[in-house]
Amino acid sequence: MLPFEEADIRAATSVALRHAAAGPDPELDKVYEHIRALDPTGRRFARVLRDTIDQLLNGEATGRYDWKTLFKTEKTHAGTLVEINLQREFKFVDGDAMDYQIAGVDVDCKYSQQFGGWMIPPEAVGHLCLLAWADDYKSLWSIGLIRIRNEWLNTGNNRDLKLTIKADHRDKIQWLWRDEKLPENVLLHMDAADRDTVFAAGSGQQRLNELFRRVQRRCIGRNVVRTVAQQKDYMKRVRGNGGCRSALRPEGILIMGDYASHREIADRLGLPLPEEGEFVSAQVVPAGSHHGDAARVSLDGREWVLARPDDAIGPAPALPSHTRQD
């Protein structure tokens, strides 16, 4: 997410551009400010979109990780799931004529995997629409608001008489967040040969070991673990006492989770910080003079750095006892 100052500048610019293009709209501004107050960084919206895509893929049962493998009926259902999951996350009340009522204003919710593909029903004309877009291949998402007008809609229609917004009028959208980073679908974006090796491993535990061995220094979310393990006790398979942490420690690999102590270790090593339900693995070695000013962390009474290709690899240190991050 953007730093608050930069995000605020972009938000103010979005308001000014939309006012110039479509004129003032006090209700839209009211809804805009309410949503920004609920989620100043956009992190909650990003997580809902990520979780909804993962819900559709249902990796634990299907092993799927690619949007293209969904059935047409599942893709069609995506918009409904986004609508439901946003309402659950933000406790939006039901609208009188539209999906939600936000800050006392009726708002419809539309989602599209294809940017600009929002299908607007005739009854939404004159109302506000919350437009959501997420692209798993680009790892980007956007959320915006627009007051629907007939003259801004394409004349062609589908069987349900739903219309799309003309490309020339997308400048009327007031973006809450635009082209933000979607939490990565690691299985989709990892090296194909590595992914094949992961899924070729025998048991769920062996597949997870291979995952954390081959995908290092990148956050791996709970759904990726679930999809690879395809077992009910998938999170247990990552931990020590026979899980990935125990199996990979002899190879010098640490697996840090979303605990405060683990996040601090990741931070000191310059790694991405795991959010709730995430992990990050990295191979480490004792710090030597040849490591210069490389980022380091003190564990087991020694200083450790991220391993280089020419480093001799030995067992990793034990991770400290942990307290879950609030």
C-alpha cells in the first residue's frame, strides 16, 4: 500500500478529476470518505478480493490455482461472492434499492476480472456503484465509485439488459484505490518447473517441504499452503515437530510466520513481513567477514545473514518462542 501522504495526494487528485469530469456529487463524496475511514490503507479490501478468488479456486479440494481453470459458472458467481464478502467484512447494511446502504446512501456493487467489464443493470441508473476489479495475473486491484448515467453506458446489451461503462467515461470514476498490489498468488507466478516439482512430490508434507524450499524470500499465504497440502491439518504441516520447519532446518532454512518475533526476524533480514496467515522462508548462514554490511539477525547467540550461492550451508538456528502479531 502507498504511504498515507502519497495515498492522500492521489485521493485528492481523484476527487478533483472526477469533479472536473462529472461535476460535484455530495453523496458520492460522503460514501467515499466513509469507505476511506473504514479502510485507510486499502488492506482490508485487498484481502477480501484475494480471499474471494481463493474461495472460488477452492484449492484444498481441487488443487487449482489459476483463474483460467474455473468453470464459466464459477466465474459468473465471482461478482456475487465479492458483494457478499465485502458486506461481511465491512458490515454494510442492505440497501433499499441497491446492494448496500453506505453512510445512508444506496450503493450497488459490481466486480469484474476484466477491467471495464462491470455489468450495470438498468435499475442502477441514477445510483452509485462501487466498482471492484482484481487481476490475479497482474497482481493488481482497484476500487472506485461512480454515479451511473444512461449517456455513459454502451448501447449494446446482454440478455439481462446489463450495460458496460463506455471507455471514454471511465474518467468519471472516483478511485478509492487504483492499481494497488494484490496479495500474490505464489503458485500462479512461481517458476513453472519449480511448481511442477512441488506438485510431483509424494505426500502433502513433501509437497509443502518442496514449496518452502523452492519459494524463498516471498510471502506464502494460507491458501497456497492449503492448495499444496490438500489436507485438513495443512497449517500444522508448516510448523515444527515434524512439519516443514523441522524438515528444512538442517538445510539452513528458516520459516517465519505472522508472530511478532518472527516478523522482527524477517524485518532484520530485509525480508517481506508475513501478514496474518502468511509465511516467508529463507536460507541463512552464520555471518562472516565476507558478508560485509549484509542485514543480519542474532539467534542462538550468533549473527545470521541470508545465504549467498557460494556459502557453505549448515543447520539453521532455532526460532524463538513466539507471540502472535495483533
